[in-house]
Amino acid sequence: MRIRDFGALLALGLSAASGPIQAQEVPPSAYGPNDEIGAANLVTPESVLKAVKLVKTGKTYPLAVPIDRKLPAFRHRSFQLTNVQPGEAGGATMGPNKFTFNDELVVGWTGVGTQLNGIGHIGIDHVYYNGNKASDFVTVEGVTKLGIEKVPPIIARGIVLDMTALYGGPVIPEKTEFSVADIEKVLKMQGITIQKGDVVLFNTGWLELIGKDNEKFLGVEPGIGMEAAEWLADKGIIAFGGDTWASEIYPSKDGRDFPVNQFMLAKKGIYNLELIDSRALVRDKAWEFLFVLGQPLYKGSTQVNVNPVAIR
């Protein structure tokens, strides 16, 4: 059953808590009234050819964390994989060649583990990127606009900023907000710059907490605030993210819920990449690389589990 007024129904329960945010706070897309992919418009044949030239050694780096039922996830989310061997009860096989196979059933949220958050994922008072109102495009079977299936492969120059080097420890203290000055210091230390069309990732050491202090891992995190978010957006990046579950300081210092994600996704069409494992890149001082992502095309989803690849 489709519920076309899903956003309106939610608004009845949330409007008092969300405050008097008006729809016009979500600006029109710079790419036109029908745009559904935001900053992914910056991926062009010319930009891809330029990014490919970064490959010098051919070494590859998977950037995802493995997912299982024990991986800590945001609030209500969970993941469960069950192995099934259909038709093989009691040791049965198929055909004269005794064919057998394993199959897996997954019951889980698309927002568990390393994930691409699309621009239809985060809104402001039920208004999403390019002024799309939830009541017009959100159904129980998925979104009819701004879905992950609309996003082209993201192939771009990627950079990782090792913020732990600035703070002098393996794990950055909780609630640390990265200022523009902090980011500029790390860029200078690493001898790189941020360019238009980049994917910008932050290494904070926060993944080291998984399995050791899951409560802390999910309860707080270091990251960028609004000052740095606006500065990064002005640079014309495609995506931001890192090794935390929200890619921004949490909780925010002004009491708002995930204001950086609201600004980046809803207002700027810039994608969020969460739980990126950049530890191997940092060990190799691979500060810039070819970033490659071809996400699963779950039609109607606004986020999806991914395994991006960095190539040097």
C-alpha cells in the first residue's frame, strides 16, 4: 500500500520538536528544477579522466568495514544474515553430480556499516533536496525521487585528512569539532589541497572503539561543524565522510540534530560517506587517490551499504 501523505503524517508528530523551519530554507538546485543527483553532476568524462591519472602503483584499498549482527549501528538499525541451503534437508543433493549450494537471507537496514547517504536521506521539516516535499515523493515502498538508483557511479579524486596527526593521538577526543583552521593545517602537513569535484574523507581513529566501547562509539563523536561544512561546500566537493557514523560532530554544540547533514544533503546536494575505513590509507600516507564507487541500485532507497575502493 502506498502512503502518499507519509511526510505530512510524520510532520504532525514532529513539527513541534523540529521548530518553525520553513520549506524555503531548502534552496533550488543549481542544476535545475528536475535535478535529482546534486553534486554527482560534477562527475563528468573529463573529471574521470583527470582522476584516473592519480593511479601510479595500482595498489587498491577497500574502504568498508565488514558487517555482521554485532556491528554497532545508529539507534533502531540492525543487521542479521542467515545461511540457507534450500532443498538440502537431511543431507539431500541435486542431480547425478550431487549439486549443493549456500544461499543467504539478509534482514537488515541499509544504513548499517559503511554507507552512501543519498541526498534524499536527510530533510528539513520534511522538505528535501531541490525543494522536494516528503508528501510528494515518499512512500512505504521507497522514494519516487532522489533515490540511490539515480546516482551515477562516483569516480573522482579522493583525499583523506588524518586529523589524528593534528591532535597527537590514535583516537581524537570525543566532541572535538574540526575548524577550518584545523583542516588547513592538516592539508599543509600532507602537502595537498582540496579541489572541485573531490571526495573528502576524515580519519579520526573512531573505528578503534568498535568492539571495545560501542556505547561511546555511538553516543558521541568528533567531526566537522557548520563552519567547516560551509567551507567544504564552497570548495565544490562531491562527497564528505569519514570513519564515524554521522560524519559530523555529535552531539552538535548548539543542540540541533545533525545540522551538517541537513546542510550538505538537503541544501547542497553533497553526499555523505559514513564508516569509511581509512586506516590503511593513513598507514601508507596515501593522501590522494582515485576514488571509485558503484553502489547497489536499490530502487527507492535513500541510503545503501557500500564498499568504495581507493586506488593509488
